[in-house]
Amino acid sequence: MVLSAYNPVTTAVYFAGILLCSMFVQNPVISCLSFAGAVLFCSFFTTAREKARDTTFYLTLSVLITATNPLFSHNGVTTLFYFNGNPVTLEAYLYGAGISLMLVTVLIWCKGFSFVMTSDRSVYLFSKTAPALSLVLSAALRYIPALKRQGRKIHDAQKAMGIYASDSYSDRVKAALRVFSALVGWSLENAVETGKAMQARGYGSKKRTYYSVYGFHKKDGVFLAAFCLLSSWVLYGILTGQTAFSYYPALSFEPVSVRTAAVYAAFALAALLPAILEGRDRLLWRYYRSKI
Amino acid sequence: MKRKLSIFLLAALLLFFAFPVPAAAAESDFSESATSQAFYSLVSYSRMCNGLSPFYVLDRGAGKKDGYPKTGSVDRVQDLIDGIVAFKKGNATVQGWINTGLSGDVAKGAEWYAITLSQSGNYDFSAYREALLSYLHEEPNEKSPTERYESLPVQTAQKFALALIAAGSHDDMIQTIADRPIEKATVIAQIYGLHLLNNGVTSAAYTAEEVKMRLLAMQRKDGGWALSGQNGDVDVTAMVLEALAPHYHEAKAKAAADRAVAFLSARQNADGSFSAWGAKVNCESTAQVITALSDWRIDCATDARFVKNGKTPLDALRQFRLPDGSFSHLVPTKTEESNETPAADSPGKREQPGKTGADDQKGGSAKTGSSEQQPSGETEETAEMPEESPSDLTEEKEETVVSETDLSEEETGKTEKEKKPIGYKPILAAVLFVLFGGAALLLTVFKKATRKNLLLIGGVFALSLIFVFATNFETVRSHNQVAPKTNVIGTVTLSIRCDTVAGKGDSDFIPKDGCILPETEFEIEPGDTVYDVLEEATKRFSLHMEKKGGDGMVYVAAIAHLYELQFGEMSGWVYHVNGESPFVGCDSYTLSDGDTVEWMYTLDLGADVGNTFMEEE
């Protein structure tokens, strides 16, 4: 992964910027570009099966949001039909679609963020400013995969013993409850053990020191400079209303001009930056291998 | 709930086996406004045939030709005109009708007859003129401090001024009325103002150029005109066309009219008739369009743009004709009536004993809404009466419906249910029934019909039925349909204003002058509330509105895309009745005749629009 080779601060700044922009700019073009960037970036690190699963989940989510929004929001000039005496409008559907696209985009960016920001990188990022928090975070984040693994183990063990092996709903629910209670017991015990072990090794008695392999290199500077340049141009566009878009009561937006196109182009470049870097890297890798 | 459900299930079952068509209850009585509008549309058509000036250029029977071409054939409408005249004058002569009938009905709808008669022949209107003048000069009383013609709304006054001109008056009153400013008034006032100018009156407040410019600027994107809203309205569009007709040689007016004519052609129904947006097909709209087209020398009986499926607007107008020569607001329900209409037969032929009998009976049943609700002895006879031509099979179905609805009536005590035509609900319920029934059947066939599975299917079926009957989906057209009123007890005036935010915000949807709906009159029935009238207004003028809450506690959250809380914590819609703020919700305040309802947008919980609370009783 190319981004892993950058300083955690660089990647954190990038993701913070792109997430804020995707979350707070209500513009379908921005959302679509951001979505494309996020999907392309994540597609390098997921298997086909994961992709299929994610697609179904995100599709269901967006269809649900799009379908329910018009039942609560009745503004809009294009009435399609009436529901319990209130108008159901095309604009409300479009708004639902826009919001769900935004939500899905943010979720996918977060997924990408989790690929890049491994726990050691996040510990590095926060260790100077908030050491206690970074420790707690890394410990807590470690627990999610650990619990998953342990749950699987307990489940398999119980299955092997022949408990709750039948197919009926009630048995499955009972089995899940039993696994869960065993898991809670295990995790409590594990937490106590971890705490004692850390205390025995003298944790918290003195200020922590750390070792890091992350230096701030030239490429970090180039990346940050490029991103800041692009994002300040996008920010200028947002503040001057180039990307203004409103759904209610009728769709209204800034007519497309050279200036708006330039803002969209800058954002497209910024959003696609990680995907471009990753793609370039992979192509190079293939090229070099072919020469061997 | 359970009981209701079982009734619905029964209805669904019944529907599934026999698809009965309930008799639609429609108002088919004589209507004064329908008759007078049909009258003037027919006369304007005959004026076109004779090459006379447009209808509102009042030549008082002089028959000025002004170089208009002759098109069309008077024969198409002459029998209809004769029928109306014969109906209205009764045993008297036409002059007698003017002297007594019209003069007695001053300000009660006689104006349109007077203008029409003055345009169809040379009559002496002195009696009518005197009656109208004395009505307008009525002395001041505590209700109005000035003489009546000064206190009337501008467009009403303009209408009387036109009637005066038609009656040959040269009273100063015409000038006084024409001098009243109309800049801020409705599109109707602009139309009548232009009519006055077209008749040689000069106004101190406006010129023909100004009014025309204003009218052209008001044209909607779809080519029509409307009182409010973004979409054109058939009636208003036709009225504007009538006012612009004498200016046909001006390029701008001609171009606007071409777009308006295209709009009207697009809005014509398949049977040649016209209807206001969402409303039922009605005589008035059809007549208004015939007048407008005739004024623009478009023969609606032959012009390809207005012949739909071989039916012309004139054919459509005939549908509204009653056997006595008068016209009704809606299409009469009897089927044989429409069978006869294409043939132009004499009024005498229509009055056959059998039919007049049927008419009497129809008049009686219109009040109760549906013939099926009469006592059991007569029920079957009356139910079959409207359906004479169809085969015996349908009659049998009709009978089953009657007995079934009687049953449900006893159980639920609800009677309005049968009046409505079949909605989508019973059909959907039947489809669900078939689907889930099929699933259960399949399970039985494949020996999987365990108690659990059947319970699951039953549960899901019940839930989906509850969903179907607890929700209500309507198309825009059916939602905007305003049911005809059978028991009108008076009129109220409604206006919707947002002066507090006029010009604020950059939205195109907040009118600059703060007027969303100018003062408009609505008829009310006993028990109609402020909310009912508002709802009717939003339907008639296709205004946007969002409500919250249900029966008894309706809260109006938005009108015309202007939402509560849009301009701060204290903003929202409030209403006044006769200038006072009632202490109850808008659907709990029952209106009475002559009330004035104002809906206003407030920024400060009503304090900025002059809340004065009514005494609580």
C-alpha cells in the first residue's frame, strides 16, 4: 500500500479533509466524485466476495433512505402522488438519493481510512498529544478482531460438543446467547489479566517513550503541498457558492461555467489522489515484474 | 378494527368474484352559472360565424363588422341558443325577460345574460339599466360607509361597469370604476380592465399598453395563465385570450395567444371537453374556451387542434345540456342522454314522459347522494333505473351490491363509503389475498403447511392488510378533485399572505408582493372548517401544503413551500377569522356564511400579524 509509506500525519490530514468535504458539501457532483475516489481506492484492498457483500449492504441502505425520506419530507414542486393527504415529491426522492450517496461515500472513505491507519500508526499519531487516549484506543480497537476470533472458537467448541445443534430458530437464539455470555466472561477476565500484566511491567510509573519508524520525508511534503493547493481552491469554490446546490422546493444550482468546472476538477483530482497513487504503484510493479 | 377488517375482507372477496360498478353520484341539476356561460359562449360562436367583433367588444346589437372573416356555421349552435332563450324567457318575450326577469335578478347572475343578449340582438335595456344603477348607488349603511359601487372589490365593480356599457349606459360611475387602480390586483381585474379599455373607456390609472404588458408578463411557462401557482389554468387562460382578442394584429399579443391556444389544445380532454386542473369536467370551463377560441376566429368545431377523437368542444358542451334547454355544471349521469347528444334534435323531442319521470327521481336522489341508501322496498328498482341499456347480467350484479352494501351499512353505520368509486384498496387487498392464499395452498400441496408456517403467512397477510387500509395513496388528479357541493349554506372569503417575509430570502417561491392567494370566495357546507376551505383552495389552485396530525388536531406546517421555522424559532402559519385569532385548531373552527379567513405567515408567533384573541367561552 502506497499510503502506508507516508507519514501518518500526512494521511490523517488527507482523510480528514476529504471526509469533511464529503460530509458537509451538499452537492451531487462533489458526492459522486468523492464516491468514485473512495470506491476506486478501496477496490484495491478488498476481495471480490467482500465487494459483493459491501455492494448489497450499501445498496440496501441507500434504497431504504431514498424510499423513506419522501414519507417525512413533503417539500418540493414536482408532486408525484399524495400519501395520507400530504404530497410526495420528486425533489424529496432526489434529496434522499443525495443524502444516501453522501452517507455511503463517507462509510467507504472510513473503510479506506481503516486500511491505511493501522493501530500502530494511530498510536503514533496521537501519542504526543494524547498518550492515554491513544493507548486506550489501540487496546479497544484490538478487542474487536480478538472478540470475533474468540467467539468463533467458543461456537465451534460448543457445536463439537453437540449442544444446540438443531436448525430451529429458538435453538439458534439460545446458542448465540450462550456464546455471548461465555464471551463476556472471557473478555472481562482477559481485560483484568492484561491490566495486571501491564502494571507488573511498570506501566504508568514514568512518562512513556516510543520508537517510531515514521519520518517526515520529501514525498510527504509534496503530497501535503499538492493536497493543500487543491483543497484551498475547492474551499474557495465552496465559500463563494460555486458548489451551492439545493433540493427544495425545486432543484437549484450554480449554472456550469469555467469556474465551477475548475472547482469540480480540483476536487476530482484530490479525491482520486490515493487511487491514482495506488494504481500507479501497481502498474509499476507489474511492469518491473514483466522485465524479470 | 377486527370487525372492519372482516368487512373489508368480505368486500375484497366480493370484488374478486363480481366486479360491480357503483353508480357515480354526480350533480346534474340546473346550474345558473353553467347556463349563462354556455349562453355567452354559444353567442360568441355565432358572432364569429357572422363575422362580428369579439364578444367583449360591446356593440349593443349594432353588428359592427370591423373586417373580421366569417367562419363556421351558425347551425351548429342555433338550437342550443334557442333552447336557453326558451328556457329563460318562459312564456314571455325576450324583451319581457329583460324587463322583469333580468332587472329583478340584478347582481345575482343577470349580468352575463344581459351582456350576452346585448351582443345577440337589438333590445331595449333601459329597465335593466335603471335597476343596476339603483343597486350600485345604494345608500351607505353601517356595513359600507360609501355608496356600494365604491366599496365593491375592483373586479366585481369592473364586471358591473361592463354590464352597464352593454346596457347602453353613459353613467359617470363607469368612469369612476375604470379610474380605480389595478396594478396590485389579480389577473381577473387586469382582464376586466382591458375589456373596459377595449370598449373605448379611458382610465386615469392605467393604459391598454400597460395592462397588456402586465398580462403578457403573467403568462406561465406552459403558455397558460392562472390566479396563482406555476401552472396555467384553463378558465383564466381563456379569459385572458378574450381580453387580448381585439389586439390580434399586435405581434406580441398574437405570439402569446398562439402559446395559450397550444396550451388549451394540450389540456383538452379526450371527449372534447375542458376541466380546471384536477377538477371534474365542467360546463363552465368548456364554455369559456369556446368563447376564447371564437374571439380569436378559431372554429373549434373544425380546427384540428380542438377535435379530439372526433369530438369537438361544442359536442362536449352538449353533454351538459338538460332536457329543458338549460345546462348543468357537471355531465348528467343518465346514459341515454349522452347517446342522443351527437344528433341535433329539437328540445321538444327530449321531453318524453318516461324521461321526465326519471329526471324527477334523479332530482330526489341527488340529495341523498346514492340511490342505494333508500328504504329497502324501493331500493332495487331505483338502483336499476340509471342503468337501462346494459344487459341483464349487470343488473344481477347491481343487486348483489345492493344487498351487500346494506349489510355493511348496518354493521359499520358508515354510509359515505359506497358513494366513492372503487379505489385501489379493495383491488390491492384482493391481490394480496390471492397471493397469500396461493402461498398457503402451495405449502399444503408440498406438505409443508405446519401450524408455524401458516401462522407466519396469516400474520404477514394481516400486517400488509393493515398497511393497505391505514395508509392512503392518491394520484395528483384524484387528490385535487373537489367533490361537488350539494348543500351550500353560504360563501366565505379566503386569502393567503406572507407579507412578513415578502422579498426576504433568495427563494423564487416567496412572492414579492406577499400574496400567495388573493381574496377568493369559496362555498361552504354545514360543518366546514377553516382547514376544509384551505384544503379546497390548495386543491383548486394546485398550491403546495403540508399538514401534520390527524382528525381534530391538524397543524398546517407549510403552504406554497413556505415552511414553519424557516425564518426562525417563532415563524409559522397562523389564521384569522374576521380579523380575530381563534383559540382552536384550524380544523375545529366551523365557518359560517360571510366569514373572512386569512392565513398569514408570522415571524413572531402571530404578534406581528396583529393577533387579537377571541374570548374563550
